[in-house]
Amino acid sequence: MLKKTFTSLASNYCDDATLIETCWKEIELNYSHRKRHYHTLKHLENLYTSLNEVRELVSDWNTLLFTLFYHDAVYNALNGDNEEKSASLAIQRLKEMDVPFQMIERCSQQILATKQHQFDRDSDTNYFTDADLSILGADWSAYSEYAANVRKEYSMYPDLLYKPGRRKVLLHFLNMKGIFKTVHFSEKFESQARLNLQQELKTL
């Protein structure tokens, strides 16, 4: 489904099938890296499903799809600039596919917004960052699996280092006035997300 969606999307701007295939293979390879346990192709599928629920509320669906495919294209648990590198890769590839400049710029901004997940003046960005966090409001079983997979991605760190860092992340979200910025995602996930975060916090 993801490959078909990406190919169809890119074909709106680029008629070079070989280039589109190369770009897709890069995305597929990156999200399938052996060190990834949560930021995988499954994450993209879940994100697509969540965004599709609010598709009629999104003003620029194609840009949001490019953001989906590239927002975690670069991911290394050892680095703190994954969003910047992912945005840079998106800019490079979208330029190669002749995507309009305004779309490229907006895509880059949306990717960078996933670093802090703060409220944005652009409603599409809020829908994207909310969908990106939707796992926080899943049932406890799914959330526990997510938390365990995040721990696997940071397996190079001992608990002595990981737990304080993870605690800081959880508190970052809990201290937000609202984890979710849009009505749709807030009504659907806010309450459960706070329960999940508090529950995980007790285990650290």
C-alpha cells in the first residue's frame, strides 16, 4: 500500500519512473533498518490510517503525504538532529522530483515540527504532529509494545542513562496543556494518552 501511495503521489510531479522507484527504495530501506523497532514502515502505515480519518480537513493532502514518507527518513538514536536531516533529505529528493517549491518548503517545516510537537499556526502541521503521536493514546497493550520498541531503539544506552532521558520525554508531554492540538485527535486520544504516559512513568 505504501509503495503504491508513494508512486502515485510522486507521479503527479515527476514522469521519471526510475527516479521515483529509486526514491521509494531509499525510503523502504531506511525504514526497514535492523536498528529500527518503532520508526518503521508499520509506523508509516499507522500514520497514514490516522491521517486518512481527517483527510477532508487537510488543505494540502499531497504535501502531508510527502511529510509522512520523509519525516523519519533519517533516524539514529545516537543523534539529536534526525528531524533536520530528514527535512534536508526531503528537500533534496522533492527537488529532484520537480515538486513545487512551496510544497517542499511546507513539507520541510512539517518535518521539523515533529521535533517538539508544539501548536503550529498551520492546521495541516497540527494534524500531522497529532497523528504522529496517536500511539500515545492507544490501548495499554499497544502502548506497551510501542514503549518496548522505543527502548530497543535505544538499547545502546544502559538504564542508568535511558530512564532519566525517557522520563524527561514523558514529562515533556504530560506538562503540555494539550498533547494533541486538533479537536479530532484530542477528543479521541488525550485522556488515554495521559493515563499511558503516567503509567509508563511509574515503571521508570
